[in-house]
Amino acid sequence: MKRLLILMLWIAAFGPAHADDTHADPWSGTYALLPWDKDSQRFVDRAVDTLTIEKANDADAARLPSKYGSDLSRWSMSSRADEAHQQRSSGGPGAQ
């Protein structure tokens, strides 16, 4: 019981100083897409694609119908596999 009290006091004293920004976007970041191997019932260690999600400017409530007024947050998503495919098909860098 004494250890629990000490732990709680330590968290109360030092936890808020090291906490992440509570207003930060929880979705933004880079995500590796791993394929599922149905035979072994586990994810394969090799990523087949990487998705990048970034916070975009919020929508303007005045320009949206009222039914969308509560959902103003916007994100942009990009796929490295799609970007590579577009570059190859347009003759850009990495084209064969």
C-alpha cells in the first residue's frame, strides 16, 4: 500500500511535466500496412505500403450544409505505393 501511495505521488508530481500535448492530433503520423498471413494467423514482417496521415485545414462551417457542420476536421492521406505508381506511369523519377 505504501508503494502505491509513493507511485501515485510520483505520477502526480512528474507526470504532467512529461505528458504530451493534449491538444495534439491523435491520428497524424506514419502507419505501416502489414499483410495478414491466413495460414500462420499472424502479420507478415514485411510492410506492403506506408500511409501518411496529416492534419489538414478544418472545413469552413459557412460553406458546408448544416448536416456536416459537426464534422469540420479534415486530414490528408497519402500512400507511398500510390505515389511510386503515379511516378512510374507519368515517367517521373524512378520510371522504368
